[in-house]
Amino acid sequence: MRACCLEKNDSEHLCRALPKLLAPFRKWRRVHLIWDGGPSHASTATQTFLRSYGAWLRILFTPPHAEWLNQAELLLKSFTVHYLKQGSWRSRQELIDHLYASAPEYYHLFAHPINWTWTRRDLRDWVEWKTSGLS
């Protein structure tokens, strides 16, 4: 799990942070970057920047209105409940320091990979079952 705190949530700041975030994975055969469709993720500038990484970096977007699929949002919500609800910080830097200090413990205790077992066929069967009799 990798993270960084951006000065602003826009494509300019995101594109500046991505090389550092992606650097440890350059030797991997393929990396899947899964994002929601937020403006900084979907912007033309960000997409152009990401294409410069070539085929080893695959960008996948979660469907709109599918928050339950967006693991980053679930992670952030859980992190908020466990580490931010009771906090109070005098400055932005104090909050950032707290986030970076808390992250390793949080990842160890709560952020575990999921083993996705459904196949496309399973999904088709489920949709067929749920929609049978609707026509």
C-alpha cells in the first residue's frame, strides 16, 4: 500500500506525485491502477501522463455509483473511523505527520487483500437470475 498527501486534488499535483508512487513497481510485469472517475483521475492531462508509462501500467476505473467496489474509498472510510474521528490537529503538517505515522499500523491490522472469486460467468448467472421474470 502506498500513499501520499497532495497539496491540491487536481491532475497537476497528482501527476507530480505519481512517479514517486509508481517507482517501486517499475520492475513488475504489469501494474493495475484502480481509480474512481474523479476529475483528477479522469482528466485528459492525467490520462496523457499515464500513457507515457506504457503497457505495464493498466488503468481501470470503478463504475460510477459503485462505491462498494472502490477499495480506496472503503480504506479511507475505515481509516477515518479508526484513526481520525477523535483527533485534533493544529496544522495541516501535523495531520499529515499523524497520517504517515498511523498508516503502517492500520495497514497491518485492517487493510488486507481480498481474494475475488467471482468470474464473469458467475456475474452473468447472477444477473440472469435476478432479472428473470422482470420482462
